[in-house]
Amino acid sequence: METTAHQFNRYPAQFLAAAARGETVTVTVTVTVTVTVTVTVTENGAAVARLVPNDDDGVPPYPTDPMGVLSTPDLGLPDLPDQVIEDMVHRMGS
């Protein structure tokens, strides 16, 4: 789906809904850009769209935002006291 910046500005919900459905929305803007910005649009905390410059080669093809709560496996190791962890980190040069 292609649109102008003017139309995107007037009807953002329509275009963001299309992006949330998985469609690619291309917004044409005719301005001189002095700053490159990447914007992640969220709805109820979930990313639904990423607005990035079309000529930005540095944007990876995968999301880089926080993934939320991670479940880590229980390895059955003993819990270490905070002081032991701090001493270990200090010895590592931190």
C-alpha cells in the first residue's frame, strides 16, 4: 500500500491497521532529511509497525525491540548470594 505523507497524517489509523495486518505501507515524503529516525508504533504494548527511512541500509530485517518476558530453563544450580556475585564481577574487572 502506498500513500503520501499528507494522507498518512490525515488517516494514520487506517495505515497502521494495514501494517498490523502485515501489509507493507510506503509513505512518500518530499523533504530534506537531516536526521534518520526509526519509530516503532505500538498498540497495547505490542509492536505493530516500524517507520523507517526507505534508503536506510542499517535497519535489520527483524525486530530489535525488547522481546518481553523470557522463560529461562532451571539448570538446578545453587543460588549465589549477592556478595559472591559482586565479588566475582569485581574480580573480572568490572
